[in-house]
Amino acid sequence: MKDQADKLRSMARDIKTRIESEIFKGTKRTRIVTVTSGKGGVGKTNFAINLAISLSDLGYKTILLDADMGLANVDVVLGLVPRYNLYHVIRHEIPLNDILMPGPRGIQIIPGGAGIFQLANLKEYEIKDVILQLGRLEGQSDFLIIDTGAGIAENVLSFAVMADDIIVLTTPEPTSLTDAYGIIKSAAAMEARGKYHIVVNRVFSESQGVVAAQKLKTVCEKFLGVEIEMIGFVSEDRAVRSAVMNQEALVVYAPASDASKNIRQIASSLCEKAQVVNEQPIGIKGFFRSITNLWKKQTTL
């Protein structure tokens, strides 16, 4: 009888293991994509918005987090008026789902503002509660696009360090390329875990974008030992300004424009690269847990 009971317990354990394995395999974590730049004024927020919409148009559930602490303006660009942001969730005033704003073409927007960085000042049980709420978005999204502030401040860099993909936006100008190199250098010093992608914005020709990206790629590999790749370029396009003036996303306002086509191609390339990567994305819970720990370390130094 004892042998039979042992066999039954062993069979039960095997079945449980197989079930858990299947459940784990079916668990799809959200891919975290940070859009950043070495300086302001290169079109970062516009690019992040249109990238998010382009991913949604490809059939991916996409959330856009406005994490630009100083100039959080995703809402302004799209003509939206957020009533709440992440700060209100942290203060337990409203649940996370109540701050999600519907955006163009099915994307969802999290107004972040200064509330994001309040995570560093919370007690452990409060952090767990916020991360638990954020984690509920895991099954609701394939991509979380994060529009960061510009520059190399530590709280900005932490988003890049912990992301699956780091898109650095630059223009062909030497000063912009130098600033882009600076943010890659700083992120590399913090041992960023993700893949570096370069997007050259406001180019007058494809060759101009390729030449600029190659310059940046060469110095990063030579002096930093960091591999980066050009994932695309965005053409100088009058339609961009017109879309901004009308408070509409470019890919919605002028879908046939050259810049819209460029951004849609970048979205397709990003999806293709994500599919060939073997490792599991960090996911929303893992991402916010990691940056919170990083901020806590920074405040104790």
C-alpha cells in the first residue's frame, strides 16, 4: 500500500509539474521599450506616440507611459486632458485602471508625471501594492512604450537600463550625435540589459540617416564595446508639424506621409527583432521592481 501511495503521489507531482510548465509557457510578459534621447527637441515624444500607434495597428496591444518628469506632454500632443496620473494611484486615491486613458487606434496611455519617481520613497508594502496593480496590465499589453525625459539624469537612465529595448533618437547633427553617444555611454556604465537601437530623425535622405547611424555605431563599438544597430530613420516631413498643430498623431493625421511610412517600418522591424530573441521579456512587474530597487540604491549612496 505504501508503494502504491508513493506512486500516486509521484504521479500527482508529475502532473502538477506538467501543468505548471504549460501555464508558464503560456505566460506572455509585456516587452518594455524605452524611447530616449541625449537632449530635448529631437522629436522623441512624437516618435514614441506614433511608434505605439503603429504597433497597435500591427495587432499588438500597446500601452504608452509618459515618463518625462519635466515636460510630460503626451496628452498635449494628442489633445487629451488627464484628470489623474500615477501619483494618485500611489496615494491610493484611485485604482490604476482609472488613470488609463484611451488613445488613438486602441493604444492606452498612462499619464506618469512626477508620480513615477515617488516609488523610490515608498515603504516595501506600498511598493508591492503599486507593482501588483501595474502587474495586472501584464495580460493586457504586448508592448509598454516608455517616453522618458531627455538627458543623462539617473532617474531617466534607469528606464533605459531596465528595458528590453532601448531606442535612442537622434538627428544627423553632430551635436545631437554627441548627446546620443553620451546617453549610451551612461547607460552602458550602468550595465543596461537591453538591446540598443538607433533611430535617426529628420533626415533628408536615407543615406544621410545611414551615415549618421554608422558614425554613432562605430564610436560606440570602439570606445564603449557596445553593439548598437540602426533600426530605421524618419524623414524630414512638413506633415509632422501639421499633425502637431492639429494635436493628432502623425500616422493618423497623414498616414501616407513619408515620415509615417518610416515609423511603421520601424515598428515592423522592432516586432521582427522581438520574435527572434530567445530570452523572456522582463515584463511590467519585473521592470518596476527593478527600477524601484535601483532608485532606492541611488538614494542611499
